[in-house]
Amino acid sequence: MKKLLIYFSIIFLSVIIVILYSNNKKNTMIGIYLKSTNKNNIIISEEAGPIVMYNKTNKENIFDTLKSGDKIKITYDLIMETYPARTQIYNCKLIEKGNLDNIPKETLEKLKDLGWTFNLSN
């Protein structure tokens, strides 16, 4: 009976560890920053396209120093499949200053067709 309790405890703890690890998995992505006129912050990834970022860092002003066209690296967990996609970010780092020419014109036009507006005068 003791051995059965020990085996059950080991299995239970293993399952808990796997669940905790899978819930805390974070990914990184590099892309181009774009700010909309309604204050939404977007990263445009070559692989995933435009993704609206929701700030889950402890820094309220994490996007304040960024300008549309800057190259950034974010840490995120899941990407919600909408258009544009959405994600919660846990870190955002400026990789390289950029300009409006870095924003893919096709992506910008698709977003405008959906009603998104942008101030494109950095």
C-alpha cells in the first residue's frame, strides 16, 4: 500500500510540473512596430503578419519611446487567431531605430481596408 501511495505521489507531482511548465512557456518574435491612432500597438512579423500587442509587463510606458517603423523584439505566450492577431507581451526591446519605409505597404493597406487608421508622420 505504501508503494502504491509513493507511485501515485510521483505521478501526480510529475503531471503538476508538466502543466506548470507548459503554462509558463514564452516565445520571442522580431518585427516592425506600428502604432494606430486609437493607441493600439502592433508588431508586424514576416511570418505571422500584424499582431496587436497588449502590455502585460510591469512598465506602463513600454511603448512610449517607440516610433512606427522601429524593429523590436517581444516576449509573448499565445497568439490569438483573429485579424489582426492579438497577443499579450511580457517584454519589448528596441532592436533598431527605423522609419515608415520599414512598414510593409501591403499590410498597411489591408489594415486600412479594415478601418484601422495610422498617423504616418513620424
